[in-house]
Amino acid sequence: MRIISGRNKGRKIVAPANLPVRPTTDLGKESLFNILNNYFYFDRITVLDLFAGTGNISLEFASREAVSVTSVDNFQGCTDFIRKMASTLQYDNMTVIKCDAFSFLEKSKQQYDIIFADPPYDFEGIAKLPEIVFEKGLLKKEGWLIIEHSKVYDFSAHPQFYQHRKYGKLNFTFFVNGDFKPEEEA
């Protein structure tokens, strides 16, 4: 893994082999951030990274100077690693929380510009994520929910669905809060 852009551009991140994770590939992450770069000023947004794993996505947002990045994972080894990397890279804009993602969402009162969720591909609760996020009002107006998932999920019928992108085995589904729908990219 590497940080693609920002103040730590090119920095390699080597996670311990014993973490139960499937990090977003560099190609997938680069594609994701190319899309986001067209719609957001990173230095003005707040981000929630659910099922943060190695912190790959969180560290990328922090490197790009997001106002705040909250990383949530239920595995102690993951949260310890993310804290260590945030400290090593001197990211004071990161908060790391060891908690079940659904428990965190149920208790959260904060709104975010971007919520990124990368649950295990065999996780049965993936379909509930958009419902909880939108019912609880956790996105700011025109905020985005992005779910990384396997090909077996189709969220296109959701009223806040914006688009689906596929990169090899990697799938991203984007949801937008509100009537605003970004123009389709050429």
C-alpha cells in the first residue's frame, strides 16, 4: 500500500501480516480519489471510515489535509496500527475508535461530508449500511456514502443511489444525500 497524494505522497504503508483485512488496492484507491477530487476540496471535508482495517483510506484522506478523519474498526490490532501510522505521519486530524461499525453509527450525532465503508465482502449487514446512514442523517447536505463491496450487491434501487463503479473484483457504490446528483462523468 502507498499514499497516493498529499503531504505524504508516495509513502509506503506496510501493515502487519496478522491483521484480518483486505486493503483497497492502489488502483482502486487511485480511481476512487480521482472521482472524489472532481467534487470535493479535501481540506474542507470531514470523513468517516468504517471498517477501517489498515487505515489505508483514512491515511489517504489525512494526507490530503481533510479537516477530520474518523477511523472505526472493531479489531484492536487494526486500531493500534492506524493510531501508530497517524502518529508516525503526524496526522493530528485523525481520530481512531475501536468499535463495531453499526454500534458507532447508532450512537453517532456527527454529520460527515464523506462516509466510506469497506466491510468484509461476506459481511451480512452490508445492505443495512445505506439505510442506517440516511435514517440517522449522518451525511451533510450533498455528502456521499461510498461502499466498497463484492459483485453480489446491487444498490441501484436505493433512492439515494448515484453510481456504481467496478475495477476488476472491486466495486464501489456511491450514494448522495439530497436532491443534488453530480453530473455524470464523460
